[in-house]
Amino acid sequence: MPAIQNPSSLRARWIIWGAFALALLVAPWVFSNNLSITILCQIGIAIIACLSYNMLLGQGGMLSFGHAVYTGLGSFIAMHALNAATGGKPSVLLVVMLPLIGGLAGLFFAVLLGYVTTRRSGTTFAMITLGVAELVFAMSLMIPEFFGGEGGISGNRMTEPFMGITFGPQRQVYYLIAVYTFISVAAMYAFTRTPLGRMLNAVRDNPERVEFVGYNAQRVRYLAFIVAGFFAGISGGLAALNFEIVTAEVVGAARSGSYLLFTFLGGATFFFGPIIGAVLMVLAFVLFSELTKAWLLYLGLIFMLMVMYAPGGIASLIMMNVRVAAFGRLRELLGHYLLMAVTGVVALLGLSALIEMIYHRQLEGAGAPALRFLGMTLDGGNALHWLAAAAVAAVGMASFEWARRRFARRWHVVQEYIEHEIKKREVAA
Amino acid sequence: MEFFVISMLNGLSYGLLLFMLSSGLTLIFSMMGVLNFAHASFYMLGAYLGYTISRYTGFWAALVLAPLAVGALGALFERSALRKVHKYGHVPELLITFGLSYVILELVQLVWGRLALEFKPPEVLQGPAFTLIKHASDGLSLVWGQAAPEMCQAADAAVRVVCSPFPATRGFLMLVAIVMLGAVWLLLTRTRIGLVIQAALTHPDAVEALGHNVPRVFMLVFGAGCALAGLAGVIGGSTFLTEPAMAATVGSIIFVVVVVGGMGSLAGAFLASLLIGVIQTFAVAFDWSLGSAAARMGIALSPALQDNSLLKLTVSQVAPMLPYLFLVLILIFRPKGLLGAREG
Amino acid sequence: QQGEVVKIVRIDPLSGLLGPVGVNQDKSYKFFAEKFSGKGNPAGVKFEFETIDNKLSPAESLNALKAAIDKGVRYVAQGNGSSVALALIDAINKHNERNPGKEVLYLNDSAVDPDLTNSKCSFWHFRFDADTSMKMEAIASFIKTQPDVKKIYILGQNYSHGVQVAKYAKETIKRKRPDVEFVGEDLHPLAQVRDFAPYIAKLKASGADTLVTGNWGSDLSLLVKAANEGGFNGKIFTYYTGVTGTPAALGANGAGRVYQIGYAHYNMGGQMDQWMKEFKAKYNDDFYTASIPRIFTVLGAAMAKAKSTDPVKVAQAMEGLKVNTFNGEIEMRKTDHQLQQPLYLTVWQKAGGKHPYSPENTGMTLVPVADYPNYVSSTPTSCQMKRPAK
Amino acid sequence: MLKLENLHAYYGKSHVLHGVGFHVAPGEIVALLGRNGSGRSTTAKAIMGMVHAEGVIEWKGQPILGKKPFEIAHLGLGYVPESRDIFPKLTVHQNLLLGQKRGGSGAGKGSRWSFDDMYAMFPRLAERENTEAGVLSGGEQQMLTLCRTLMGDPDLIIIDEPTEGLAPKIVELVGEYLKKLKARGISVLLIEQKLTIAMAISDRVLVMGHGSIVFDGTPDQLRADAATRKEWLEV
Amino acid sequence: MSCALQLKDLRKSFGKTQIIRGVNLAVQPGERVAVIGPNGAGKSTLFNLISGRFPPSSGEVLLHGARIDGKKPYEINRLGLSRSFQITNIFPKLSVFENLRCGVLWSLGYRYTFLKFLAKLDDANARAEELMRQIHLERKRDVLAMNLTYAEQRALEIGVTIAGGANVVLLDEPTAGMSRSETEHFIDLIREVTVGKTLLTVEHDMGVVFGLADKIAVVVYGEVLAFDTPEAVRANTRVQEAYLGSSVAESQAQGH
Ligand SMILES: Nc1ncnc2c1ncn2[C@@H]1O[C@H](COP(=O)(O)OP(=O)(O)OP(=O)(O)O)[C@@H](O)[C@H]1O
Ligand SMILES: Nc1ncnc2c1ncn2[C@@H]1O[C@H](COP(=O)(O)OP(=O)(O)OP(=O)(O)O)[C@@H](O)[C@H]1O
Ligand SMILES: CC(C)C[C@H](N)C(=O)O
Ligand SMILES: [Mg+2]
Ligand SMILES: [Mg+2]
């Protein structure tokens, strides 16, 4: 499905893309410290990766467990290219072109491996990608010549200064990444609007019928796989530049897994879903694990809840409300949202306080000093603290459930109204 | 010779271990089409619960209770979470089990800590089941249980005697695996459950209208699958290691077994596990590499090439990877799997 | 100087395969940061410590490094995963080159890849563990005294650590015991093997009487278990028997046959015993990464000597610095920043008598059978170090 | 023995049945006629508890509204959906096997119907016994669904457009068999498009329009009542 | 001149059972042929063989004189033969318009391109819009196919089938499951959209058959029992007892 529901309003599209460009432009000045700029860089990289992945998952219905193979090999080839560059420092041109080299690498391997994988679809496809991924990863530790073994291969992106550009400073790299991100996103969006892009959807829905309107479903899948591989490679190339080191992990199953998870979390059914997913992915891995030791637990729980209650991912939640807004009924829901937010936060506070205390006890041992939690000090030894946390949690959850019920009812009414409207308009049409 | 025998036994027992691990998955994956990524986690859960229960009731009771507990948990999960997701299709099903695997891992670490536990098999199972004795002069012989040390060294040092004990735990493991095979087979053939589920995958309403309680059947099957995982856990945990990483290490290999065997085919999964087990075990014995092969064929390699690690890579080194190679090849050339009924 | 705060951030796994190891060492750092602060060190500085979880991922480690640097941290520690170590040393070199005046020091407590003090050696990196080659020197010296070791089999994880153990084993042992025969060598993927029986069968078929392995974690425990059950009763030389989790997993397995080489052991006596008791009491966990207190000792001394906490000065002060620690004098070798220290060969057996301390309540312990003063285990280095101009 | 009173049914938001009421007596064939979209299938689904409904449905004197489909089926109601819903991956035989209720293992113990009866009824199926139902011809699938439901040994069978896509000859055949069912004391609620056959075999005809019953009488009465036919049935 | 479609001794068996037992048929360009026969006679299978869904076991299929047996469905479709399915078979998650456009694309030579915007393909869009009007689904332009009512889906099925402008069209029970009224206007629709094309259609509804067909092919047990004008076929006694039974008269009676 195209991201912008009503293509009628060209202006809306200009605004959206303009805003996107602007956001990319100013981001590093808003979040200006070292870390946040690297995070921004990684977000850009992740966005390309997840969008390319969604070409397979969302648009082609191909569940791949091995997308990291293409981003990763892209990184390696790019890094080799960087190092091959005349012993000394690389030229600005090379560095600027490097992501493309990565892209071509990704494309090459997609052509190579995709040929066998895309012969099949459904679970079989998924399992082949799983096998291929495992093999490539195993290879990566067994062939140090190419993969540099454990240490991976590192390079230096610093170029001879050219109009003040050396790509040493993170900010300069960021803008390179930003440009690539913008172009790639635009290109991938465009792809969804082309004949191949549309037939890809058709293949997802009903590969058999596709063959009876003149298309070779296998070929469609293969081509899409190659295109996806290309963009994956680009993001890989950028990653190589960003980290200046590439290690085996980049082709690892864990990496592929997180592409799948977060693309889905963001919303595979809308073009822009994976963008949200990508942002979350980077934040989760870089910041979340800093925030709390229990991050894996939270991550797992979040996934289960999301899948159960928002199978369309965050994007679908957004679009639902956009729809409501389009029918001018959003305002009456805002109150409910606020209420749920507040109660939800309370519940979260209580629960996470509990979880944090448990983890603290578990990791630091009984004798360990009390734990600081959002400014408060929680003492695992003190029963009162446990009780307090539990109480907050209970109250929070109860009130949240109450708020949710109220909201659900209202929501139902609104949806009914919208259905009705749509029917009317159909008839009117 | 004795090396061959032992290796064969190792291969078979490893194969059976794989089958034991994957039988539950075969049930769930090929019946319900659910890619249960948390299967390994239930396996781990089985090991830990087994450990704790056995401290109170002893090993044998735990061998029964732990799987039941795990099965119950599995059923609970199906009822409260998986069921909701079922209608959205396989990807969401997969992802929710994915999330579950994280949660289980964390919870296990919270409850039992992050270190390996010392989960000992019962006395009976400690020590060897039988011992193969290879006597340089009077050949191969077999004694049950531990071979007396003096049997293991000859009077004069010239004669070489090798004793290769075969651990009782492995014997037991093989036994249980066989039992599981039987159990699942009965479940699938002697009952209509298999049919009901397959039918429900396409037309749940129709199946209900015919008088079958579909949701309950799904729950039972999922529970049963998890219980099998749990049983495997108790045995795997006591035979090998009970540690938080145990799920990850089993991880994807069990999918290989199921898929190679063929969706919906129990026999296939069985065959696949044995094949993989034996192949992998024997592969370990071979130190051939492309390099050495070339050398044997009289192709001279430049020194540079000679320590190119790709060429130096020996069969034994890649042995643990072979299953995946196997997987890819099978799926490409025989997408139904070895004995598969249908394609994924 | 006096009362100045020195922040140390450790970039190491708290989750995943080596999580338990990382967590244990995180506690150790916290424990000793307290002990050595203020009065505890000649410079009288206050040590603050935290760990950033890198999930054993190099990329994550680089993020962690950035985060640390943003917090104004100048001292970074790490230990687990040669991959991370190699990534960090590279990143820190780049950072220090690009940001003069903001240099960062890398204190390595347990990454043992010899490259870190040879081909990849860096002025900013200091290793307090003993690298693979040194430990192998000690093992070889011990084997020299063991005539019953005739046929050696090498088994390792197929990644740099395992590969190097194999490499040095062959070189070093051949040098010291030309008569021993290497009857086989196998590398297996890291944490992939579920069943080591086939390897043991092969090992037995080769007629080996001794096994040398760099394995750690489950790869080690499973290996030893399989060796027992498979009826292999020769010696097993290891690097990481003492690492968190392994003792519990081993239990009584391999008693009297499993040897570990290390720069300390559970029953060092004296002050170390005090520390271990306290540590146990406080965290209900076993302290074993003895390089950590040494890091604090050396830092303190160096800061006092440099009269500053500025990494560059401190680094220069550390070069060639000799200090006394729990087991006598140690030296931070100037040429490659490899700590020169005594090593101990210990064997896994029942705890008790002079060797009461038992890790992870196993009733077992590591009993020293030989110790090797600095000069024995010291190995040459190929390091050409680039030093910043004074 | 089946009695509906003032039944209302909904699909999510759309209100489809507006107070449907009728009854079916033992051993009776009742035809439910009406245009497309008039709500006949919905009525059937409502009886089987497959759509949200309000009002009264009594079966053998006990209310069954709100029960789960499989419970209702166990009470002796059989349903042949208009969308054939055969199980494509299972063989013809397995499809029939699933028709039998739990407990009723082995070809219909105590059941009025055995596999042989079915194969006798439609020899075509006997020939295809062990092929995957998915590959059956449209008509064969139609036959299969009918038989599958009969295997459940219902006392009343609700059949939604059974003659859909059947060759004229088979259509007649089906008519014959419905009579046979009646002979074996099974009541039939027949939902049909084809007036002819409906009129020919049924004891009573109901005509449905806009979600409620607009005619209830014998075929002859309906023949007589041109107005109703004109308004509710013909085009 | 060569026939639009010709079958020479076409055979197909699945496992042991032979389903199509040597079918010979020659359809002239522009002819409207109705294929009738008992259930399971092999009508749909015949369509499957012609359209390349299964390869024939033996025999030949010629399209405008050229062999097409053994070719892949998409190859055959590109040669101008298109078919619809007895069980509706469209793209559920695409809108009505997109469904039709997918049917159009290849025939207008856009192949696998990803360098052109769909929005800019005026010819394709125009064609899709026109089709939409022809099958009377303008109002549902942006409704997802899966949300259409049964009848609408059947219409879309036909729309997708004829979208590619194939000149030989096979329809498998197009009116199945439709009420008389719907059927009525559906037949007109089919007539209208297949003018000048060669049409084969499977039907059980005699009203439709006799209303639509110039010629009727009667398939019984995988063989062509008769291939002739409606009148002749109706007269044919063998056809009667094999297929029509006595109900023909009635089925026509209720026909109109
Ligand atoms: N799943 C559904 N969701 C929403 N509305 C539905 C659904 N199924 C049927 N309807 C609507 O309910 C009304 C009655 O449908 P029903 O299927 O009962 O008609 P019918 O009398 O069986 O006609 P047909 O000959 O098509 O079977 C129709 O207007 C139809 O559009
Ligand atoms: N793939 C297959 N494998 C085995 N048998 C098949 C296969 N496809 C069709 N058949 C059998 O071939 C016979 C003819 O099927 P087909 O669908 O052509 O009948 P039909 O003439 O279309 O009947 P209907 O009018 O009911 O659709 C049927 O008996 C069917 O079971
Ligand atoms: C501490 C050890 C378990 C890890 C080892 N130092 C390595 O290089 O991975
Ligand atoms: Mg109906
Ligand atoms: Mg047909």
C-alpha cells in the first residue's frame, strides 16, 4: 500500500518529503553531541536497511531470515574497496561513492544467492534464507582472508581535505548518510509506484493468478530481491563508513532477526512503517540497553503485546487515527488517549520499578547498595518499597484497563460512523 | 573398526537427540504451521523445571512432572496469546513466539540465575551403559557397564588396548527419543487430531460446524508440542548442560531437522535427524580439505594458496555447518523435504 | 590530584554468551574501585566505575565508546571478546589521533589476543592479563616436566583465540619438548557444537594422551563432560576453567586431570583471601579476575608518579612501571605494554586443606601445581610502538 | 423441533436479519427461498451460531442461541455451507471421516449413514476416494460437502444452495436424495435459488425478503400466490 | 485459415486415473463455444491444460496454428489466451482498480520495468478505468477486492481475465453462485466484452448456455461426446441421458 493514502493532494506529498528533508538537515544540530550524531547516522543506515527489507516482507510477502547477508556483504566489500584505495588516504570521491560500491556488492550477491532462494516462496523461501544466512555467517569466521576473522577488517575514512571535507568528523559523515538516506527512501518509494512494484504486490497476494496475466511470478520475486539487495548493500556501505570497521556480526542471524522484528513493529503494510521501525531499532539497541538491565525482557514483552494488539505495527495505528481525523472525529478521542497515557504511565512506573528491583537483586546480590530509579532510591531489602511499587502497579493497571474500556467503546462508535459514511459516499458516487 | 562402531553409535544418539528436540516442533510446525521460535526456550524451561523438581521429588518424578508443567505453560501461552494472533497469519505467529523466547530467557535467568546448574542424571544413568574394548591382538569385545581397569591395559605395553565406554545417559536418551516417536505417531495416526488441525487451517468454521472444538484442539496440540520440548529438556539438561545459553545453541538446528524431513512428516523428521546426526558425526572424522584433495590429485598449490584458509578448511571443521548446507540443498532440489507431504 | 575523580568505563557484555563473565567482572571493578579510592591509592584519587553493555558486539562497543567519551571518560576498560578488543584498539587510536587533548586510555583486563601487543600494539593500550603466548610458555614448561605427555591433541574454537592457542601450542611445546608428537588438531565453530562425543572418539582413535584447548564457557564444560564419558583419561590443559559458570558446569568432572593456566588462582592467600571472602560476602559470587585490582594499583601508582590524571601523562608514567601487588612485583613492559607477571598452573580437584576456596559452591577448586616467575613466561614482542611526542 | 422467533443477526455493524421467525417439524423438508442478499445464508449461520444474533432459537425445545457451533452440531444439527469449504489437503475419505463426530469412530456406529451409503449416493466420490479433495471438480466438491455433513448423523440438516454448479442431471439426483433423507426421518431446511426443485420436493416453503419471512405455506399456496412470487422471487 | 484454438488427441492422467481421454476440438475465430458436461467430466481440467496450468500427458494444443502445449501459463497468456477460474482467483489485498491494472500491464508492454511510474502510464490507466466501467464496478474503484460481495468478485474475475485484451478467452462457470437477475445482466456483459473474440465457457445453467453459445461441446468422462449447434445438441439423445436429464425443459422454463 502506498504511504500517502490520497494521492489526489500533491501538495501533501511535497510537504511530507520537504519535512523529511528538513528533518534530516537539522537533526544533528538539535541532537548535537557525539553519541546522538552517531545514533542519527545509524538511524539513517537502519532506515535504508529496513525499507529494503520491507520490499521483501511487506510488498513481496517474502519472509527472509537472512537480509543481513546483503547489508553485511555490502559492508565488507565497501571496506575492502576503502582499504584498496591507494595505501594512503582515500579520495573524497571514493568515500562518496563507497556506499554505491556496497550497493553493487549487495546487488551482486542478491543476483547470486537470490536465484536459488526466490525459486521458492512461503515457508520454503524463509527456511532457505535461514540456511543461507547460517552458512554465510559460519564462513565469515572460517575465512579470515576476506572477513578478517574475529577482529573483522577496519579502515580509515579520513580523506585528504577537500573544501574542508575530510569525513573525519562524524557530522560530515552524517550528511553523506543523510543524502543517501533521502535518495534511497525516495527511490524505494518510487519503486512501489512502478509496474514491477505493483506486480510484486500481486505476487504477494496471489502468485498463481499472476502467471495468468502474463507475468512470471518467480521472475518478479527475483527482480525485487535484487533491488532489495542493492539498497541493503548501500546501507551496508554506509555502515562501513560510519563504523570504520566491519566484523562478522554484520552478517549474523541476530542482525537479520532484528530487521524482521523492527520492520514488523514499525508496520510492514505501509511504506513508511519500516522507517519508524528503524528508528526504534537503533534507539532500542543503543539507548534502551543503557537505560535498564531488563531491556531484553521489556523488548520481548513489547513485541508480544504489539503483535497481539497492533499486528499492523505502529504505522497502522497512525493510519487508523489519520483516517479518523479525515472524518473529523479525532478530537473526541484525544481525551481518551490522554487518559490512557496517564494511567498507562502510572502502571508502567509501578511495574518497571518492580522489575528493576528484581533485576537489581539478581545481578548485584543482596548486599548491593540500593538502586536509583528515576531519581528515587529503591531498596530491594526494604519490604515497604516492594509493596509501594506493587501498589502503584496495581492501581495503574486497573485504571488503565478502565480507561481502555471507555476508549474501546468510543472507538467502536466512531468506526461505525465511518463505515456508514463510506457506504453513503459509495452510493453517492 | 571400533572407531566406526563408536562413531556410528554417537551419530545415531546425536541424531536421536536432534529428533527428541524437534519432535515437539514437528508436531506444532507441521500441524499448525506455526514457526515456534520459542520451542528451544520451552526445551530450556524443561531442563530448569526438571532440575528444580528433581531436587524435591528425585529425577524420575521430575521426568514426568516437568514436561507436564511445560506443556501446561505452552497451552496457557497458546490460549492467551497465540490464539489471538492466529488469524493474522504466520509472520505474526512467528514474531510473538520470537518475543516469547526473549521473555522466557530473561525469566529463567531471573529465577535460576545466569550460571550453569549442576543437573546430575540419577545414579543408574551415571557411568557407561557398556564398554567396547579393542584389544590389539584379540580384537573387539563388549562388556556391559564399566569395564574393569585391568581389562583396559594389557599385561605387556606392546599390545594396545582401547576402552570406549558408551554413556548410559545417551542410551537412555536414545530410548526416550524412540518412545516419543511412537507417542507422536500414535497421536497423529490413531486420532483424528491431525486431520482436524489440517482442515482447520483452511476452513476453521466448517470444522467447527462439523462438531469439532477447534480452539481446544489447537491448544492441546501446542501444549503437547511444548511438553515434548520439556521432556527433551529434562534429558538434554541432565545429559549435557543446563544453562541460559542452552536454548540459543539448539536454536535453528531443530528447524533444519523439521524442514529437511518435510513439512507434516514425522517419519521425515526422524529420518532427517538420524541422517544429520550420522553425517555430522562422521564428518568430524575427516581432515580432508580442498587443499589436501588438490595435493592428493597432484595439483601443486602455491604457498600462498596453501595457507588460504578456505582451502585449508577441513571437513571436520565445517561439520557443524553441514546441516544448513543440507537444508539449502534439500529445499532447492526437493522443496517437499525428504518425506514431505506438502510444500511449506 | 588529591580527591580528583577518575571515571573508568568498562565496555563489556552484560548479556548474552559472555554476559555472566561480564557481570561478575563488573562487580569486581565496583568492589575494587571502592577499595582503592582515596586512601587506597598513593595519588589519592577517587575511582568511579560503570559498565556499558556491548552485547559482545564490536559495533555496539563503538557506540559505547562514543557514549563514554561524551561523558568525558578518559579511561576505558574491556576484557571479553578479542573481536571487541581489536575493534576498540582501532577506534581509540583513531579517536586519539583526531582529538588531541581528549585522549583515551584502554585498560585491557582479559582479552588475550597476542596481536594486541604485537602487530596491533598501541601506545594507548595496556594489557594486564597474560596473553596466549605467555600462558602457553608456562604450559610448555610444565609439560617439559611431564614425561608421560607424549601425544598431544589440540582442540579449539574456530576464532582468533582458538586459532592462536593452537598455533602457539605447536610452536612453544615443540620448542621445549621436541619429542612430543601432535597427533591431531580440530577447530569447531564457536558455541555451535552440542555434542563433543565425536571429537572425543576421534581424539581417542588418534591415541592422544593429552588435550590442549583454549575453549571457554559451554564449549569447555561440554568438552570435559564428553571426555569423561568417552573414557578419555589423559591430561587436559585449559585457559578458562575458572571463568564464571564453568566450575559449576564441570562439577566433579575431570578432577585431577583438568589444568588451567592463569596469573592467579583461588587460593593466593594473604590479602587476596581477604578480598575474596569480602567479595563473596557482599555479592555471593566468586572473584577471580585478579587483573582488576592490579589495574587500580598500577593506575594509582602511575598517577602519583605523573602527578596528574591526564591519560597521556599517566600512560607515559605506566610505561616500564614496576609495582608490588598481591603476588610480588610486576612490570608493565615499556616496549609493548604487556604486563610481566608470574603465572600459575593449577589443577581442578577437591577443595580442602591448604586450598579451601571452592568456586560456585562446587566443593572443587584449582590447586597450583607449578608457578612460573615473570621471566619464564615472558615472550618477545614484534611491537613497534608509535609514541606521542613528549 | 427447530423454532426461530424474532431473530436478529448482525455482521459487525450491518444489521442483516430483522426478526426472522419460523419452525421446522420433524421429518419435514422446508425450502427457504429468496433473492440474493435476502439473508437466507445468514439465517443458516445464525442457527449454527456462526454469526452474532439476538432473539430466540430453540432446538428440540432447548434454546441454543449463544452456544458454540461445535456444541450445536453435537445436538444434532447439520450444516452444508454455500461456500463449499471442503478441506483441500485432505483426501475425500478423510473429509468424510471428519464428518463423523468425536466418539463416532469407525464408520458411523449407531449412525444412520456409512461410507458406503455415501459412495452409493455419488459413485463419482467412490472413484475419487483417495485423491486430495482440493483437486475435485466443482460439482464433486459440492457432493462431498453434502455427504460430509450427513456423516455427522444430524436430525436436521441445513443445506445452503446444494445444487449450485451441479449438472442438471445431478440436480435431480440431489432432489431424490433429499426425499430419501426425509424418508429416514431427517428434517431438511433447504436454501435454494432454483424454484423448480424446491417446489418439487418440499413440504413447506418460506420466502425471505430483506431479512424477514414474507411467506410461509405449502408449495401449492405459493404457486397460487402470484403476488408474492412477483414481488419477492422473480426479477 | 487456421483455427483460433485446436486440440489434437489431448490426454491427461493424474496418477493412474486418466481424466482427459483424447479430446479433439477445433474452434474457429470469433466463435462462442459453451462447454457442458457432467460434474467431473474434465471441463475445468481441459481449461487447465489449454491455459498451461498443467502440462498435457500427450496430445497437442494449437493457438492460431502454433503449438502451446507444455508452455508456461504466462507464455501462453502473452500469446493472447486468457482464462478465468471456477473458484474466484483475484488479488485480495489490491483495490479493484489495481486488480484490473495488473491484468493490463503486460499486454501493453510494460513488462518488469521499474523505471516508469504507474501513474504516468496513461494507456494502462485508461484501459483499467474502461474495464471498470464495463464490469460496473466504478463505484468500488478503491475498495479492496477481498471486501467485495461474491457477485462483484465474480465480475472482477472476468474483468481481470479480459483485461489483457486476449483474443481467445476461456471462462469457467462465470455465473456460478449468482442469482437469476445477476446472471441475466452478466451474460450481456460477457457478450459485450467478448465481441470479436473467441470464447469458450463452461456452464451448467442451460438458460445461459443456449442463450450465449453458437456451438456447444459436450464433455463426458474426458471425451467430447458432441460438438455442434445448440439445437442439434439438445436433440442429441445421448447427450440427454448423459447430462441434461429431463430437467432441461424446466431449467429453460425458469430460464426467463
Ligand atoms: N461477511 C459479511 N459481512 C458483511 N455483510 C455480509 C456478509 N455476508 C453477507 N453479508 C450481507 O448480508 C446480507 C445477506 O447475506 P446472505 O448471504 O444471507 O444472503 P443470501 O440470502 O444467502 O444470498 P445469496 O444468494 O448471496 O447467498 C447481504 O446484504 C450481504 O451483503
Ligand atoms: N490435480 C488433480 N489430481 C487428480 N485428479 C484431478 C486433478 N484435477 C482434477 N482431477 C479430477 O479430474 C476430474 C475432472 O475435474 P474437472 O474439474 O475438470 O471437472 P469439471 O468438468 O470441471 O466438473 P465441474 O463441472 O463439477 O467443475 C475430477 O474427477 C477431478 O477429481
Ligand atoms: C574471557 C574469555 C572467556 C573470553 C576470551 N578472552 C576471548 O577472547 O573471547
Ligand atoms: Mg446464501
Ligand atoms: Mg469445473
